[in-house]
Amino acid sequence: MKKSTKMSGSTQSPGQADEAGRQVTALEEQTARLQAILDTSVVAIVSIDEHGIIEMVNRATTDMFGWEEGSMIGRNVSIIVPPPHAEMHDGYIRAYLQTGIRKVLGHAREVMARRRDGTLFPIEITLSETRFGDHHHFTAVIRDISARKAATRELDAAMKRLTRANEYLRAVLNRLRVGTLLVDHDGMVDYFSDMCAPLLAKNESGAVHEWTDFFRVGERLQATLRDAMKTPEPARGRIQIHLPFGQEQRWFEIDIRDDIGDPSRRQVFLYDIDEIVGLRDSVRQDRYGPIIGRSDAVRSMVRMIERVASGEWTVMIEGPTGSGKELAARAIHEASPRRGGPFVAVNCAGLADSLLASQLFGHRKGAFTGAVADQQGFFEAANGGTLFLDEIGDISPQLQASLLRVLQEKEILRVGDTRPRKIDVRVLVATNLDLAAEVAAGRFRQDLLYRIRVARIAVPSLKERREDIPLLARHFMDENANQVDSAASRNISPAAMAAMVSYDWPGNIRELKAAVDYAWIHCTGDTIRPGDLPAEVLESRPVQPRRRSSDFDEKAVFMDAIARAGGNRTKAAELLGTSRATFFRRLKKLGLTS
């Protein structure tokens, strides 16, 4: 029997019913397609009504919260909200519906959510509202940010570790006597350790500096440093440099390295080698004899001694009387391969030709009246070692000719002998005369001059190395203490030291030693004062003190020392032969600390 298409009480015609069925089917299909699209989303999507009842979720939601498919529909959304907000959630919705105040809608927020098993985890949720007539519907887009939170925690922990490591590294760098500069490709300093701060003329907090601001040196050294910055790392080497460090000068060794992460940047390390240089000077003093001094003039002389010591060249040592030419000659001998042989020093001044020739070359028995036996001369006595001829400019032309032959032929002829004798001697000579002027005047042979000045060393006068006077004076004081009584040590007052530093010392070191010895003898206490010094030392000063040390203008002495040191108070203390602590205490007492 054919089923009737007309139903009791229905007003729809058969065609209308079919059309409604098709619309329902189409709507169901569209809903299924939308659900399928939503199910492909990697984020959770939850739709609730105005009573908080879940109307729709996608597959990502059930997976995220641990529910079975379809089991969340019809339940209150509080099932995914942790306490205490779960109990208050419906109140939140009512408050919004009554007031219309949007607190969370449209904003991504990070909150905690609850899985079915009760575990909590962080999410990022964005809420939106849709209205159908008088009904409100809310849609939540939810992302699980557990991994992101964990990564953020790990990053924060790593940053804290890096920060602590960076602070520790900076603390270590600041404790070490190693200065560190990090320089960008434009030559600007990104970072400098505490040790580098005193190198700046002005250490302005937060200021950006060019790397050259740390190296206040001459143009020549600046050019060397700039070239090193551009030179490939393996060819750079280290650069020794003398820099103003606060109120003093210190020796540094500069090592420029490429930045590991960026070869266009540079890492500059400064090693404080001032103590090493001081120790090296001490070693040099042991090696080269009692050459005392830290001045640039003495350092230059010692460097030249090092160069000539290793060879067999004849060396001419030039310098004023009393400046220490024989000490320089002994230093050359002690640093040379001949140091195991004899060192013989001869003063050529004031001896007659016949006597000097006999002393230099020796003589045979009967060669002259009084020659009762064969006698070797200084050349033979120095065989295998070094012969030092001081004041060579005073020998006669006849003896000059004999000396030239010895230097050329490496043999000597004793006075009265006919058989030459081979010698193995290195000859060093010294003079306080201008031998070139002596040649021009016809008093010295030009060919001999060429022979003896193959290498030259200039010994500075004492007034050219005033900063060494305190060291020399202290040395001579110690010599006196050792000679008289090792426990009888004495000091030199700043005023007396200032007087010695100001004096020009025409007799050089020899005169300084005599003055210290004089002061030692005349001193009646434990400190040498201006009144104990020879009169000529005091009379040369711009401000002349009276003989009584109590009347001495100590303030003027300190101001004079500071002026001579170019404002460098550490150097001024050295000039006065006193410690920095004592120097600054006296400055404070004299009102000179500003």
C-alpha cells in the first residue's frame, strides 16, 4: 500500500516537505564540513552558550583536555577551568550579560586550564562573542603553551646562568692584572674592564670611547697600534708600551685578538708588565754590573749594550767625565762570550808615550833603562778577554799609529822586540772628547777613528737622567752603611733629595757619590738633611735654603718636585726618594692635596 504523503494536521504540501528535508540535509552536510574543517585545526576551539554549556568542540580540544569524542558536549565549560575559577565561572558570564563590560573578550590571555584527569597546564585563550537574536554564544580559541612555557623557563634559566657567568668573568678579569677592551668594527669600545679605567684621561660614566682613547702615546706608537688592528692576527705579535696609568707611568704589553664570533671585531688585552720590566732591569743590573737607573736614557743605553755585547766589534763609548763609561765597558764584557776572560782597563790620559807604549805592548829586558826583565803588556794580559782604553783621545799620534796596526793585524810588538805576538783581544775605547773635531784639528788619526767607532754607545750625563738620582743616591747610602755598619742605615729627607735632583752635577755620578759620602760623614742623626750636603749642591738651587734644615722651605721643595715630574705625584715621590704614602701624607700636611 502506498504511503500517503498527507499527514493529519499538516499544512505543508508534499513539495514543501521535500524542500525542507533537502535544506535540513544540506545544513547537516554543511555542519559536518565545518566540523571536519575545525577538526583539522591544531588549536582547540570550544563554543558555549550563554549558560556556559558546551555546544561544540573540535578534535584538538578533546585531545588537549583528555576527553573522549563527543563526551564534552552538553557539559558546563567549568570542566576545563581549574579551581577556584570553576565554581565562579557561571557568575562571570552572568556579570558580563548584565553589565556588558568586556574584560577578557578579544584579548589573548595566559591562564591555567584543567585536564579530565585533574592535572593543570598553561594555555593561551582568546574569547569572542556571537549573537543570534537575543541569545549569546561564546567561542574560545585555546593553545597549549606548556612547551613554550618550558622553553621560556629554560631560556630564563640559561640567561641567568649566562648573566652569572658574565658577572663572574668580569669579576675575574677585574681582579686579574689584565685589562680587556672589546672593540667593534668602527673602533668603538663596547666594554672595558676596571683595570683599563685609569688609562682614560677622563673616565666618564656611560661614555662611549674610541679604543685609541686608552692609549695616550705619540703618533708613531698610535700608528703602530692602528696597523696592528689591521694586520692579520698571526702576524701581529705583542706590543710593549709605556702608558700614563692614573698618576704614574706603567709598562704594558698589548695583545690584539680577533673576536671569536665576529672577525671584524677585536679583543684587546693589556698585560701589566711593570714589575716584570723592573725585574728585568734588576737582572740586567746583575748581568751588566752596577748600572743603576730606570730612565729612558739608561734603558736606551742598556739596549745598545745588549746589541753590541754578542759581537766582536770595536766599540767607542762616549760621555762626559764621571758618567760611568767604564761601567758600560764592563757591562759589555760581562754580557759577551768573553765574560770568562780577563777585563783590563787602562786610563790613557797623563802617561808619557814611552811608558804607555810599554804598558800596552810590553817590553823586552834591556829595551830601556830600568827594563830588567821581559814584561808583558796590557794587550797580552787581556788575551782571551777585553781591553778597555779610557780617554783614548789623549794618546799621541805615534801611539795612535801603533794602536791602529794592532787593531788591523791582531798582533803586538813588545818594545825592544823584533818578533810580533798574536793576540785575541776585544778592544773597547772611551772618550769625553769630540774625536771628529780632533781629527779636523789634526790631533787624531782619521783612519783610527773609523776603526774604533764601528759601534758607539752614548753614556748620558747625570742631568740628562735626573729621575735616576734617588736610586743612585740610595745605592751610595747603602754602600756607606755596609762600609761602616750594616745596621747604620740612614734616610735622605725629601728636601735634601730635592736639592740633589735640582743640581746639575758637572762631575756626574762620580760627584754624586762624593756628595753622598760627604753628607754621610757630616750627618749627625738618622736622616740626611739639606744642611748636610756640600755647599755647591745647595747654592745651585733656585730657592736657596739656609744651612739649618729647619729653615728649609719644604712646601717649595714639594711643589718643585711635582713641577719637575709634570704633575705626576708618584714620579715626584721617586724624585724625592720617598714612598708614595709618605709623600701624600706630607702633601696633606703642607696643604697641597687639592
